[in-house]
Amino acid sequence: MLNLKNFIDYVEKQNPNEPEFLQAVTEVVEDLIPYINEHHPEYAYLKILERLVEPERVVSFRVAWLDDQNNIQVNRGYRVQMNSAIGPYKGGLRFSPTVNLSILKFLAFEQVFKNALTSLPIGGGKGGSNFDPKGKSDNEIMRFCQAFMTELYRHIGSETDVPAGDIGVGGREIGYLFGQYKRIQNNFTGVLTGKGVQWGGSYIRPEATGYGLLYFVQNIFEHNEDTLAGKVITVSGAGNVAFYAAEKAINFGAKVITLSNSTGTIYDKDGFTHEKLAHIAKLGRNLADYCVKFPSSTFHAGEKPWQFACDIALPCATQNELDESDATTLIQNGCICVAEGANMPSTAEAVKVFHNAKIAYAPGKAANAGGVAVSGLEMSQNSIGQQWSSSKVDDRLKLIMQNIYKTCLRYGKESDGYINYLKGANLGGFIKVAESMKAQGVL
């Protein structure tokens, strides 16, 4: 039988000084080990967990490039190819000075479960660089992306590993990366997702994570014979995920009162409208300027949005942004649902607060799977040389999120009737991967 403490000690010893990765593994195996011991002891003999937490391949490489002053700059690039049991590696590239191996391994590990939940044939991976795109010119970003792809191209392919965007990697960066891959390989193939719709991309890909998040939340409320109409929602972040989550929430009749970035939080007591969101999109990072046009709002410099009373909280910024104190405040202010638009934005202590309060808590590996789901649909469109309409992609996205919800419901319902969506997502994703690993032998 597997022992939880012994397994965590083993992972920590194998991966020293990697707190984010250890946090992600701990969160998952707390649910998996009791299940394996009770239902699938053969997984212990086959060392499924030991293989699952060890990446199939980790690539680290130097990225040297010239800035606009012709100075040589040196960054480090990575690709973590975590698990390919159910398909080619799939996961984003992140360009940020915070990138390190621990963060990428945690993201790749989460990606394995997230991708399995979509029921699409894609494995899990993640990559990126400690390059900071902020303050760089378009030409500097192009030169960096070309240098990055000059090494990465050796390790990816449409049937091997299909990266996408993530923090710091949007449509511009994907374009530069794809162009360099095409130049080196001399072929036009679906090796990256998040491409422009004019050259192989899928409609609603930018919106997919935010839309999918709200489709998952909608399923939670429909299960409880309720709707999102009139619900008050706080959102953190101001990027694609947060923006399109807010847009879809407004379409559902909810009242969204916050958006944020690293400079602080906008609080609009009257709620955002589509007109107000369009104005925010023009502000860039200067969110404080929102209050100039809409004086009934306030800007809270350096603060997170979890202090404001709400029915639903959607953390959509970055990992570990919502801690135990924030969670306690949310519960005290009447929050009944937390759904993650970012990857692991709630600390382990915050998650315990949500579960102890018996509120609906939807983990990122389930709730924000809409992005990779549409990336998978982009791969399908590329493989058959077609481009589907926005409505067809959106219908497929709704169905995928509904099926993810049903999986979480199936494996997460506890004896007292509480739905533990985290447990449901962990078990639902794991079983598919474990059975595939079992069928394919010792690899």
C-alpha cells in the first residue's frame, strides 16, 4: 500500500527546492493515494504515481539574442514534456522573469490532468523562458522568439509536442515563433496553437479560457437549480482570461465589480458593462485611469480584490494569489463559489478554508480547461485542413466543459452530498492517464 507521507517525502527528496511543484503534487496525491489503495492496488505495483511525477523529458537551453542597442542578452529556455500517455505533449509557453523549473514542472503536471479531463487526445507539457517581454520593442521580442525557436524546434512537432501561449506569450509571440519554425523546417504545420485565424488559428481561442470558466460555473449553479443572473462576481487579473470571463459573466446577467493587475484593483460598485470593459482594454496597465472616466469607481493601489463582498470569486491572475486570509474574508462576506481561471491561484491553506466551509470550489485543472480544449480543437482543424465557425467551436467548448463538470461530479460527490470538485478533477483525470500508462507497458 502507498503511504502519503512517505510518497511526499520521496517527491521532495527527488525535487529539492521546488515548492510549487511539490504543492501541486501534494494537492493531487492526497486524493489519489486513498483511491489507489482501495480500488487499484495494481497501480502501486506498477509505480504509476512515481512515473507520473517524473517528467518524460526536461529540456533546458541557452537563448542568446541582440537587443536594440546591439547588446547581447542571454536568457534560459525550457520545455518540460511531462506525460504523453494519451497524446502528444500539449501546454503553453510562459515568458516571465519568474519562470523557473519548479513553476514549469507544476504547470506541466497540472496540464496532464487538465488535458485528460477534456477527453481530447493530448498529453501534458509546459515551457517558457525567464525573458521579460515588458518594455521590449517588437523587434526585440521578434529576435528573442526567433532565437528561442531555433533551439525549441528540435523538440516539438504536430505529432510530438504542440506548445501554445501563456503569460507573456500572446498572438504576437506565437506569430514570431511559428514563422521561425516554418523557416527552419520548411513546412507549414500545426506545431503551435493560438495562431491567427488568417493562418491556421481557431476562432474564439483568445476567449476560450474565460468563456469556459463561466460555462463551468454555470453548470455548478444549474446543478443547484440556480442561475448566474444577479450574482455579484469579483475577478482578479486583467488579461485575456479575466477580461473574457467578465464579458461572459455580464452576458449571463451577473454583476462583475472588480478587475486587477500587479498595480492594484479597480472596484466598480455599479458593475462593469461591455462599454466599460472596452475602455479597460484601451488602458493597458494603467488601470487607475479607469476612475477618471467612471468616478463612481475606486482604485485600490497594491491591493487584491478579495476584500469586496461577492457571491462568486474568480481568481484569474497567477499562482498562489489567494491565501488563507483572503479565503476567510471571502467566506465571511458571503461568497458561495470560487472558480479558478488561473493555474493553482489558491494556496493549499485557502483550499482547506473553502472545503471546510462547504462552498463550491472549482480547481483550475477543471474550470480553466477551456483554453487547452480549444487549442485541441485547433489541432483537429489543422489536421483536416478546415476552419470551423465561431459558433461551432463555442458549441464544442460548451460540451467539453459540461463533460468536465460531469466527470468532477461523478468522482467528487462525497457521502454528505458535498461536491468536492478538486477530488473529482484529480480522480477523473488520473484514471484516464493511469489506464493508458498501464496499457502501454513500462515506459
